[in-house]
Amino acid sequence: MILLENTRFSAKEEATTQKLAQFYAALGDIYCNDAFSAAHRAHASTEGAAHLLPSVRGG
């Protein structure tokens, strides 16, 4: 398990850059979104990484 600092503080996060999404995806084997309040945001750490890894929702 990897815990990242709040990714929303990065200016690149909102740009949903493919390079940043690939960096996040390289850190793990699956993507689990347990942040329901942020799930609607099209950011690199949410939408970007979810498209690059097998994804599940948290509960």
C-alpha cells in the first residue's frame, strides 16, 4: 500500500496529464477509488490512473 500526500495540491493534477496519470499507475497493481466525494473529478489521480489499471470502487 502506498499513501500519497494530498494530490489536489498539485497544479498538474487538474490538467489530467497523461504523464502524471502514468506515474501514479506505475506505483501500483490495481486502482481503488475510496474517495467518493472526489470520484466525479476528472483528475490524473482519479480518472487518469483508473483508465490505466484494473479498477474497483471502495466501500
